[in-house]
Amino acid sequence: AACGSGSSSDPSPAASGAAPSASAPGEEQGAIDPATLPVTLTYQERADHIVVDTGFGTDETFPMMLDTGAPLNVSADLVTQFGFPVIGQQQAQAGGGTITSDKVGVDTVTMGGLTVNTVVGISPWVDSSNPLSCVTEHGLVGGNAMSDAVWQIDYQAKTVTVSASTDGIDHVDGAITIPYQPQQGLGETPIVGFALGSAGLPFIVDTGSSFGIVAAPADLERVGVTIPADAPTVQSRITGAAGAFDVDLAYVTSSLGLNETTSIEYPIAAGDIVEGVGNIGNAFLSQFVVTFDFPNATIYLDPISEDGKVAPPTIPGATVGWDGTTAIVSSVAVGSDADRAGLELGDVVTEADGKPITTQPEFCATFTGPDIAEITTESGTYDAGIVEDFFTVQ
């Protein structure tokens, strides 16, 4: 999972998700009480992430991300408050390296009238140095808590509908139908195989990510997709679950086969985040009503646009991240006004749109707020607005 910059942009300063190690299928997945279905939840959008009010068997609720790209995550505070027992450890590969977490047993997860029984989570959640803590300090509801039902996300209405099957659900008939392979073990992350280049690549379908579509350069080259030397590029400092790292995201527009009958042209960000499997996030998914049929391992994409076209992600000139103590420039679009004026990755940011951004709460207000138009550092003020024609004019 990857976190965005407060806009529907790809160059994100935080990547939360991980590729879980394998275990026996189904052993750590929650069971959804069918008597509580169907239910429709209204969600909040924070920095291009889906946030739902979530409880643990009491009336108290906590805002948590809805993330198909990871297992249930809970903060250390929630483990203490509810006495979740530690039942083992989980090791995973994530942006920035390898992470090891405690596995905890959670008896009940509730969202509105929905009840999920007996699900395994991991803890702790990210700390305050990770921008995802601005989205929620409590954790996320992952794929292993969702895998017993059908979940439909309407990004325009900002609703999530959960049902026992696709019978009677809109946006399924006539939608783009994509079978997927669930990643077995803790998570049940949907992994699709899209036709690309000479063969195709696997991609995680990740509602915990604000990316459009991203893949490792080596994976693209392996299937014959060449990255031009003059490809549109964003320099990014990504804060992953396992640490921070710098990466250049070079965009290559290619034909992408979603299924046997449907192909689109879409700019894929080539970046060394996690090799072997790409990522499809909300900048792409939000252009559809998306239905995850977990019991039948199928995803339905119903385009929102009248002509069915999918627009490329919007690219800001620069974004702001947090390094644990200071706000910094977390991305710079090469060739943008900010880049030409000398703004560099890692520069200390003092203001965003004229407002101070020297504390973590001030950063969070910026990170989860409207798109940033200007970034101020000690050397001056820079244009951080959306770069027009980023994919065609460099």
C-alpha cells in the first residue's frame, strides 16, 4: 500500500503496504456474519485513502484505512486497550526493506452494522514519522478482514457496500470483469495478471495506495517494455513501512490488457519499490466503481466516465513529506516550474500555501488537506501545482 500527497497523484511520499509471506490459505481470515449483510458504509477520504469508522466489539469506534493490499493492522494502543493476544510474528517485504511485526488475535471487528469475527491482525501500526499516521493513528482494515464477502467501493458517492454475493448489486453487469489470484496467507491481497509487453505482469490491487499503476523497471524490461531516456520523471522520497528511500519514477505509457477483451493506454510509473509484483492504487481505481468479489476471486470495474476512458494520474510540481522531525520536499516533477527554479528533493519546507508547516500536526493538516499550490523553503517559494501536459511535454 502506498500513501499519496493529498491529491490524486502518483509521486507519493509514503508506502505502507507489504507482501506477506505465505501460510496456509484461510487460516487467518475473518468470518463475516451474513446476518449483518448487506450494509452500506459512508467513508471519509483522507489524502486519497478510504477511512471507515471501525470498532472492536464496543460502541467506541476508530477511523481506520480500508486496504486490500495488506492484512488487518492495529496500533499498539489498541492492542493494549482491548487486550489483543500476541500469537506469533509476521515477516514481510515492504517499501524500504523487511519488517517484522507481532501477529495478534482480534475477536470482533465492526464497521457500521457489519461484524467480522475472529481475524488475525499485525501490530504495531506506523509511527508518527510515517505520513500514514496523519491518515489514521489506529491502523487499517485489510484484505483478510474483507475476504468473506463482496465489497463495492463507489469513489464518487464515498460509500462502501458489503454484501454476501453480487446478486442484485449495480455496477457488475456490463463491467470489466477481471479474475484474480488471492495472495495466500495473512492478507488475501488480490493479485491480477495484466497483459503487458510480450507477456504480462502481476499487480496488487491496493486500495491502501494512492498510486496509479507502478512496476519495477526490471519487471518492465523483462516483458519488453522499454523506458525511454527522456521519459517523464518524478523524483520521489518514499517513506515505506520499512524505512525511507529515494526513487526516480519514470513514466512509460503502454497498452495494458485488463482482460481478454479490454485494453487501455495508461502511463505506468517505473520505480524500484517492490520487485516482482506491481501496484494498482486509488489514482487508477477511483475512475471506476470497483467491486471486489472475494469469495469468487473476481474484480469488476465499471468506468465512471461516460465514454469509458481512463485518465492518467495528475502530477504536482512538488509534494511535501515528513522525515520524523521536519517537513521536507518529498517529490519533484522533472521539468516542472519548481524543478527549473531549483527546488530539490529533501529540501526543508517551512510553509505550504503560506501556512507554517514546522510541526507534525501542521504537516498532517497539509497532508490531508486540499492540493498544495506553493511550497516555501529557506531559499524561496516554489510552484507546486499540477503540471499541465506532464506526459506529453517535457
